[in-house]
Amino acid sequence: MAARHGQNTANGIISIIVLVFGVIISSVASALLRKFIRNDEGDVSNIVDTTSHRSVFPYATSPIWTLGLFYVFPGLIGFISAFVKQKGVYIAHMVFYCLQYIAHMVFYCLQYIAHMVFYCLQYIAHMVFYCLQYIAHMVFYILQYITHMVFYILQYITHTLFYCLQYITHMVFYCLQYITHMVFYCLQYIAHMVFYILQYITHTVFYCLQYITHMVFYILQYITHMVFYILQYITHTVFYCLQYITHMVFYCLQYINHMVF
């Protein structure tokens, strides 16, 4: 009986310890779980959807919360069986311990499955996030490339239009310069032609007047020479006639004188 009493006492002490630690585990697990949900809800919602997170998270952490309860009930029944000393209570105690172990295994399996589902959903969310990020980067780079291409095309068109306008301006300038030079050279040629024509007319008039002057001079000179020669001839003729008459008178007087004397 003493051994039986000691066994009941040890069973009651162990059941009290299990009961106390079950209450402590339940309280601490509940407080830590609420704190973790409040602190981690924002970070987890950035990765996965908030609705799916709230629906999955209680299943993933439920074994931690129920662990204390599964220690509280068997400890309470064991403490009662230590004082009641009835086989039915011992059998109920053992049944609760067996159910506790089975429940632990079930909840650990559910916890593992929930963790796997959570990690799979988190992985899928990460993959979707990275895919969307990659698609966003690709769209951004494509839009950036299209923007650069449009910019370079507009820049090329602007440069082409600028060079075309510059070429047209140069061509118009050179055409106007060529037309101005041609008009200038035409006017210069006309001015030279008029100058040469006036110079030719002036020279022709001058040469005509010079020729007429020379002709008048030569005619007057010829007339003068003719008059001079005529007067000289008349003078010589008169002189020779007077000389002849003088000689004839002299010879006649000389003959008469001879005849008389």
C-alpha cells in the first residue's frame, strides 16, 4: 500500500507540474502568438495576400496554441485520479494521454502540412512577384527603348529637316548670289559695251573731224600753194614781160640811136 500511495503521490505531483506547465505554455503561446501576428502582419502582407495569410496562418500556428491545452486536460485528470484512486479515472487518464499523443501527431502533421502550404504559397507569391517585377522591368525597358527610338527618330527627322532647310537656304543663297553676279556681270558687260560704243563713236567722230581738218588743211594748203604758184608765175611772167619790154625798149632805143648817129 505504501508503494501504491507513493505512486499516486508521484502521479499527482507530476500531473500538477504538467497542469502548471500546460497553463504557462498556453498563456505564453497565446501572448507570443498575438504579438507575432501584430508585428508580422504588415511584413507578410507585402509578400502574400492578406486574406490568404489570415486564412492559412491560424492553421500553421494552431498546434503551438493547443499544445498547452493538451497538457492541461491530462494533467488535471491525472491530479484528480491521484486523489480519487479509481480505475475508471486511471483509464480515463490513460485514454486522455493516448488521445493527447494521437492529437499531437495529428497536429504536428497538420502543422507540417500547413507550413508546407504556407511556404508553397509564399514561394508562389515570390515567384509571381518576381515574374511581375520581371514583366514590369521588361515593359519599362521596352517603353524606355521605344522612347529612345522615338527620340532618336525625331532627332534624326529634326536633323534631316534642319540639314534640308540649311541646304535649301544655301541653294537659294547661291542662286540669288549667282543671279546677282549674272545681273552684275550683264550690267558690267552692257556698261562696257556702251562705253566701248561711245568710245568707238568718239574715236570715229574724232578721226572724221581730224580727217576733215586734215583735208581742209591740205585743201587750203594746196589752194595757198596754187595761189602762191599762180602769183609767182604771174609775177615771173610780168617780170619777164617787163624785162622783155625793157630789153626791147632798150634795144629799140639803142637801134634808133645807131640809126640816128
